[in-house]
Amino acid sequence: MAQPVTDPAAAKSTGMDVSLEHIVKAYGEHVVLDDVSLSVREGEVCAIIGPSGAGKSTLLRCINLLERPDSGTIRVGDTTIDAGQEVGGKQLHGLRRQVGMVFQSFNLFPHLTVLRNIALPQERVLGRSRAEAEDRAMELLQRVGLGDKPAQYPSRCSGGQQQRVAIARALALDPKVMLFDEPTSALDPELGLEVLAVMRELADEGMTMIVVTHEMQFARDVSDHLIVMGHGTVLEEGQPEKIFTDPATDRTRRFLRAVLER
Amino acid sequence: MTVLQDWLGFLPQLASGLWVSVVVCLAAIVVGLPLGLALALGSSAGSRALRWPAIAVVEIGRGAPALVVLQVFYFGLPSAGLTLSSTMAACLALALTTAAYTSEIIRGGLQAVPRGELEATEALGMSRPDALRFVVIPQGIRVAIPPLMGFGVLIFQATSLAYTIALPELLGRAYSIGSSTFQYLSVLALAGLMYAAVTIPASLLTDRVERRMSRHLA
């Protein structure tokens, strides 16, 4: 389902575009991201794949500044941040308002019910009333197929359910871009499918999505734009189908063979 | 059965002493615990201006024996122009000790909250104070409750130190009965039993709460 060059997804888009320019990040001597640039159009689904240690998650975490790059520029919609400069609280808040994130380990708040997990950030960040926030939370729970779970605590939910709650929690803040950091890696394959189904639906609605994943099927079928990373750089990028059938670099070929032939 | 008869005779005075001990202990906890939370937050704060004074108070409060703090408050402060009643001095001195020790217990609890949840609050755009108030503190306190209850038992026992500043608490009463009747063994034994009558149920309760909490975490 590769997208043509003139992207119809953008027409029905609910998202914003994202671009990263010349991102550099090192931990001491170890360079994790070596001058990485990337641009994701409005409404596009961008999948980032590659061997572990390639810097995929670090790159993703740079987009909402959970990880602070040493230098480079991050732009989301019309918020631009120069990572080399001091970032003000207001600027940081402005950036994070636009960007939702889903983690590998869900990171739900275990002392709150599913409903409160989704409602609390809306109340504190957007100033919604409790009733308003909980209405919105219920609506999203229904959308991710968990309309019967609002009163449960996260520990009583399966991993797949927890991850769907985490997606609902992020969506409740009306982000323009969603980041997914290996959202199914901590899940049994079967439970992962529930999560992928929700993500697929979100993609169809035109959300701008950047997904670090080991789910090759998802990367191939759902993404419009595939990025293969290795050793802190982009090895290649382009149409997923083309990269899967005819990888341009040897490293990509070896990686794809390793993941596809298991 | 003269011992029991003696004990019945001692009981009214000792009971009023026990009451003083309990009140001082509760006052120390009521004042010390919020202060302990504040010190816990202060000593893990990013800003140095907050962190260093908090660490200093915690280290002094934990480093100095409770008996010394008590003596300083009662005998020392008057020379600095501040005279406190023995009850006030006992409450404040034990509150300081409580604050210093509980701050470390609470800090341990706060640190037990997984890093990922803090990242989630950041990614959601929640402010740092909100993250503390709604995510970190409620969970951290829950983890800290059993050790805090254990510390409560210790501070209750530490109220006996206040007999050195003439506070008529349980040990003070027992001592004064002993010095007028010379039945030290008998009256001190009864006082010891009365302390135990509070601490043993409290410790059992602590164990139960601890088991409950760990069951919840599993």
C-alpha cells in the first residue's frame, strides 16, 4: 500500500509535518546519532527500522526532547527548536503539546484507573474539566476497543490492553504527531496485533506517525515512508516496498534477511 | 499478690505519663512528617539553593543523637534567647529527628517510582510539580508507608528520652515513683510493659500493612 508521490493522505490529514536537520547526539565518546536529517510530511506514516543500537529510539526521543540532541534543528509544524541553544519552558511545552508518544513499556500510572490515566493529563495540561476529560476518555476507550475497562487498574489489563490505553492517553491531548517507540516489542505476538490494528486505524485517519518498530509487516504494509538506520545514521530511506524488495545497501540487505528469514 | 496491688497503685500516674508520651509522639509525627516530605523533595531537587540546605538539615538531624537534640532545645536554646517548655522542646526536637529520618525513607519511596512514568508525564506535557503531585508522591508515599510506620514505633520509644528534660511522660513518671517508693524494679517493669502494649500491636499492624502493600505491588 505504498503511497504515490503526491500524497492523498495529506488531504484528509489531521497531522503536522516534522523535520529534523543535522541531529547529533553523543554520550561521551560514543556517537549515537551522527548528523541525521529526516522529514515527515503531514499525514504520513514513517517507519524506522534497523538493528538494535542503530539509534532509532534515541532519534525518536529527540523529536519531543526526551533526549536532548547536542546540535541540530527540530521542527514540528511551526514550532522550531535549535537544540544547540537553551530551550525555554514555553517552547518545550509548545512542542510537546503537538506531539504524543507511546512507549515500549506503556508507562501507565499504576495507581490510577484506566479512566483517570487518560483524564488526568487532559485536566492538568489542557485545563479541561473532569467531566469533559472523562467523556473524552470514554470516547477514546471505546475507539480502541476498551469501552468496558474504565474502572480497571492497569495491572488488571493485558499488555495489549495497557498499550491501547496508553495510545488513548496520548490521543486525548489532541496531538498532531504521534511517536511510537517499539509499541509492540513488549507484547506477545497475538496481543501486538490488537495494538497494530489501532495504529493502522490511526494511520488511515491521517495522523502523522513516526514508528520505531521491529514489525516488518507493519512497516511494509502501513508505512508510507521507510527509514533504515544503522550505526547512528540513515542507511537508506524511501518507499517501503522498494526497500524491502530491492535494498540499496549491503547492510540493509543483511538486516532485512536476518529479520525476514526467521 | 503484692506486685499486682502495687501496680494498680502506680497505674493512674503511669497512665497519665503514657498519655503525655503518646501526645508528644503524635505531635512529632504530625509536624515531622510533612517536613520530612519537604526535605525529601528538597534534597532531590535540581536547584542547589534548595538541595544543599535540605541535605544539611537531614544530615544534622540524622547525625546528632535524639538525646542531644532534645538537650539542645531545652537547655541550649534559652541561652540564645528562646525558652521552650519541656513539652514544646520535646515535640520540636523529636519532630526534627522525625523529619530527618522520614525524609530519607520518603526519598527512597519516591525513587522507587519507575523512571518511565516520569518520562510519560514529560511526553504528555505535564509540569514537574504536577508530575510530583499526581504521579510520584502518591506512589512514593505508598511504598514508604510500612517503613514510616516502623519509624513511628521507634519515635514513640524515643519519647522516653524526654524524661531527661523533666517532661512528665511515662518513663519520667515511673522514675519519680521509683525514687519515692524505691520499688524501681516493679515500677520500671510496669512502664516497660506499657510501652510494649503500644509498640507490639503497632509493629504487628506494620507487618500486616507491609504484606498487603507488597501483595498489591506483585
